[in-house]
Amino acid sequence: MTQAIRTSTGEPLPLPEGIQGIVADWSSDQRAFKNVPWGKAMMWIFLLSDTFIFSSFLISYMTVRMSTTDPWPNPSEVFALTLFGKKIPLILIAIMTFVLISSSGTMAMAVKFGYEKNRRMTFILLLITAALGATFVGMQAFEWTKLIVDEGIRPWGNPLGAAQFGSTFFMITGFHGTHVSIGVIFLIIVAIKVVRGDLDHERPGFMTGRKGKYEIVEIMGLYWHFVDLVWVFIFAVFYLW
């Protein structure tokens, strides 16, 4: 239980009533956030705010799709690839999803080896995760090029049906792709710091953290798992619906 606030003589002070009392009670509790790195707490706050943004985008997409009077393009046909003379629906999207979900596994392993202070394995797994993320972004660029050049889809128009298809697609996938690209850059930065021993010696610099701690690897893991989870919802709502 939360300990009461006491005076210098040891007598408990009465808490204010109502909301002020609740705030004062929680602010006096050091156990709720004790030993939590500030970077980790800030990442959770950032991810919470990002959740609201992605939720707004997806809800807007569903609202637009259900309310438009124009025919909505069939994702299985729009995102199909022709291989060996046959059209295979969503094959590229399936590969992209597999690549990104696999990167979550390598990221989790990097966090594990990081806390074991295994610099070599942490460095390798961070680079593998970054490579998988870069591969995902590359395939997304190919997907965009195909839709823009071959299908003629633009953010302001769509020859295949509802004009809102292009605006919602480029907005949602572009925002997510930006997150992945930023994550790849930061993964490479953290990998370099790990292999140089910056986390072991607490060298001054960007994203170093406390001496001998690999908290920054876990913080990057939180961001990366969030990006992967968001893609699962985009895949389900945009491509499978």
C-alpha cells in the first residue's frame, strides 16, 4: 500500500479531498515508477500517443470506405503480382508481412543478448533487424511505384474506383513506412554504439544510457515491436477487408 505523507515529527498529513487527493497520493508513491529508466518511460508515453494517431487513421479509413458511394477497388486485384504468367493476389504484401514479423524475433533476441552483455550477438542481431526493416521499406517503395506508374493511382485520384482509396492508402502506409525508416536508422546507430563498447563504458554521446546497461536496446525493441504490431492491423484492415 502507498505510505502516507508524514511531517517531520512522523505524524501523517491528511490528503486533500477529491481529485487533488488522488494526484497527491500517486505522486508520493515512489514504487510505481521506481527503477524505471526515464528513456523507457518516455518511449511508452510516445507509443501511447502514436497509438491514438494510427487508430484515428484506421478509423477514418473504415469510415470513408463504408460511406463512399463509388465502388471500392478489390485489394486482392490491386495488390496482385504477375509471376510466371499468373496473377497472385497479395503475394508481395504477404512477403512484406513475413519479413517485418521476422524482424520482431531478431529484435527480441537482440534485447536478450544485450542484457547478457554479449556485444557481438547484440550487434549482429540489431543489424539483421535493420536489414529486414530496410527490406520491408524497399518492397513498400516497389509497391508504391507499381500503383503510381502502372495503375495510375494518386493521393487525389484513382482510376480503379473511389478516389479516397489513393489518399487513405498513401497516408496510412506512408506514415507507417516513415516509422520503419526512422527505426532502421536508430537501429544502426545503436548497433554501432554496442560494437564500440559505448554502452559498457558510458561514453558521452547520443543514446548512450547508464554505464553497463543495455536499456537503449530494450527501448528500441519497444519501438520496433510497436511498429510491427501496427502493421498487423494495417494488413488486416486495409489489405484483407
